[in-house]
Amino acid sequence: MMAAHLRTARIVLWVAVVVVAAVATGLYALGTRSPALASLGDGDYQLQTAAGEAFNRDSFNGHPSALFFGFTHCPDVCPTTLAEMTAWFETLGEEARDLKAYFVSVDPERDTPEVVGAYVAWTGHVTAVTGSRSEIDKAIKAWGVFAKRIATEDGSYTMDHTASVFLLDRQGNFTGTIAYREDAATAVAKLRKLIAADS
């Protein structure tokens, strides 16, 4: 009887050791990833809004933000995402009074301040951002965004690019993303959580 109890105790003890080790490993992994996430977006890029105002890393401080990289000649992803962002603002209403949304062009050769400004003007909520090729490239690198020029048969080109919307808290820290064509209720729930944090 005593041997059976000791055997059971040993099993319970080993299970506890395995669980503690697994939790510790998970916490360590999270800890080693968090600096990279915390620094996402950091950089010395100097862009400008369509209105001519300076736009850089500090522009995200003080309010929750939704950030999207795209281009005005985009056939589907960008207009769809702008429409979705507009719908999110409409759903949130007064809840979104502090929320800022930005559309940063990955195609500055064609997307001048005037062009990109006109492209997002209908939304009523999204601020258009562009800049020189070198500064846009700095921003793309800082945010880990994929953006590649693809030649088309008519001698022009399109851009293949990251389609997610980045979410930032009031300190300008990355908190997550909204995927392309994500369920509207899920997207709005993420934004509500973002807005409520530190409010």
C-alpha cells in the first residue's frame, strides 16, 4: 500500500515538474519575442501627410492608431481595406473619436501627396501619407512590410504588398493586426479593445 502511494506521489511530482517547465519555457519564449514586437515600427523615417504635415514614428503617440500600407493603383486589396476601415469607424461612432487611421503609400513614384490625398478623401477618417522613395523604404523596413514592384503586360507595374492593418496603442506600440477581409465583428472588437486600453 505504501509503495503504491509513493509511486502515485512520484507521478504527481513529475507531472508538476513537466507543467512548470512547460510554463517557464512559454514565458521565456514570450519574453524573447516581446522586444521585437515592442520595437516594430521604430525608425527614423520622415514622411508627410497629404496636407503637408510631418509624419514619423512620433505621430502615433497619444492616440490609438490603425496603420495600413498600400498604393492608389491597387485593384482590390486597398479599396476593399479602405471601405472596411470606413465601416469600422461608422460602427464605432463616438467610440472612435480618439482613433486615428493612416494609409501609407508603398508607391511614392506615382502617389504624390495630392494623388494619395484624393484617393482616401472619401473615407472621411483616413489620413494619407507618402514621401520620398528612400524614406518610404525606411518605413517599410521599420514595419517589416512586404512591398515588391511587379511588372505588368502593358509596360506598367503593380505592387504586391502586406495586406494587414497594424494596430498601435496610445504609446505607439504595436499590439496586433486586423487581417485582410477579417470578420467585421472581430475587427471592431479588436478596435474596441485597443481604444479602451489606457483610456
